[in-house]
Amino acid sequence: MSDLKDKISFKELTESQVAAAGDEHYASWKDDKIRNALKQSEDRSKMTPAKKVWEKFGFER
């Protein structure tokens, strides 16, 4: 087995890390992407029907 348990504490593994300068842009981009996706999901008329998704991937019944 590895002695990694002795080197890294549980607290170090679970605490949030300080973001680097480049990560701030990524976090902002990710937040915008999620907000846009949630907004799009409100208009169900624009969603792809499940049947078409199943057919596309070959899972049709």
C-alpha cells in the first residue's frame, strides 16, 4: 500500500483551494455556461425529443 495517507491530510484533500489568476476566467466562463443552459432548459419547445436521442445512439426500442 501507499504511504500517501501520511503525507496528505483529509483536511487538505477536502478544503477548497485558492484559485489562480487563470482559474478566475474559467470559473466565470463556467458560471455563465451553466446559467445559459438553465435558461435554455426553460423553453422545452427547443429541446431535442428523447426519441430522437435514443435513435441517434442506437438505443431505440
